[in-house]
Amino acid sequence: MKKALSMELKEHKSSAIVYFTLRALVIVVMVLQIFNRNYENVFLCLLTLLLLVVPSLVQVTMKIELPTTLEIIILVFIFAAEILGEIQEFYILFPFWDTVLHTLNGFLAAAIGFSMVDLLNRSERMMFKLSPLFMAIVAFCFSMTIGVVWEFFEFGMDQLFHTDMQKDTIVHAVYSVLLDPAGGNRAAGITGITQVVVNGQDLGLGGYVDIGLIDTMKDLIVNFIGAVVFSVIGFFYVKNRGGGGVVGRFVPREKERKQDFLRIVQEEAELAEQNAPPQADEE
């Protein structure tokens, strides 16, 4: 497996350069975090190193070929989310960082869902063929499911481990049926909120704290946008089957026999074993 992974990484020079560059950067960051005794970030670095290998591992084990463009985007996405976003605190320094990544996640997840259906559609062993419209719908639903499951994960981490993955938002107005003086089902509001005091302590935030709802909905909305964009261009890709284009750079395909590196390594090992000189019997 190790040799097959090495062959896979070296197959595309562009993605190999990106992989080894990002890997070196992660190692540098991990060393710095060890010196700072920030072991939580050390774990994130180790996790990132593992995630960077996943695209190549998927290609080797599942015998599918990821286009170079898609592979590079996945690698950069992992680095941007874990190292830049979490450790370098880009999520705080740049408010748009989370939005960009969730939009890209929606796009990539739709590409993955679309490609899985496309591979099944092209398989001679499958007894059904989906129309371009249904393939686009499946890709869209797959992407939105991934987005929702991720929000479940963020909510669970916040509730169980008191993290703040669902980032809070400062708002200056609150509307709720709980504020209805009559105790009915009509939403009443408090507007112009500039100061909030909790247990006698001023939060000093200049407004009321929305604990994650706005962030969650914003993430799902931009995930929706990314999913719709890819699903639409994916629909026309299948409908026209125009050999490539923009979508062709994001749709994985089955590996050709000469690209099945795991099979090649196994055959080389079997051949070497057959050609090995017989060992002398021990007396």
C-alpha cells in the first residue's frame, strides 16, 4: 500500500507539489505548537497530515481517478480549514473565511455525489440509468446532506464539549413569542439593543448574543448555493457529454488499468516471488 500511495502521489506533478508543500507547512506548524505546548493544535496537525493522504488513499483503494484540479482544491481546502482556520484563527481574523469554505464545501460535496452517480451510471453491471436531471438532484441532495450532518457535528461539539464551532453573532434586535405580554403566540420584539448585562456583568459586546443560529443558517445557505452551482453545470455536462469542460475537471472517473497502482504493485510482488531463487533446505 505504501508503494502504491507513493506512485499515486507522483502521478500528477501539480498535485504532488501542492501535497508535499502543504505537508511541509503542517509539519512546521506542528513543531511550533509542540514548543508552545499547545497539544490540542498538535492533534489538529496530525489529523491534517492524515486527511491530506485521504485523496490518494481513495484513488488507490477504490480505483478511481481524481482530476488534478479537484485533488488540489481538496488538499487546499483541508489546509485552509484546519491549519489556517483553526490554528491560525482565520475564522476570527477574516469573518468571510467560514463562508468561503462552506460555499466551497457545498460545491465539492455536490461534485463527489455527482461523480458517484456518474460512475454507477457508466458501469455495465448496473441495471439502471439515471437521467441528467436526476443525477443533478442526487448531487444536490448529497451535498446538502453533508452540510446538515456537519452542522449536527458542530452542535454536538458545542453542547458536549463547550466549544464554539457554531460561531456566535451580535444582534441588536430580538423577536420572540416568549416576549408577548399576553402570553400568546404573537412575536414581540426588543430593538436597539446596545448593552446586555448577565448576572450583573456587562458583556461589553454592544448587542445581544445569538448563539449559533445565524451562523448555522448562513452556512447552510452558502452550502446550498455551492450545491446548486455544481448541480446545474453537472446537468449540462451529462446532457451534452461534451468531453471535459469545466465540470470534467471535477468529476472522478474509473482508473485505467495502467493507473491501478495497487494492482501493479501486487503483480510486481508476485512476479518477484516467483523469480526468487529457491532457498536451500535446512539440515
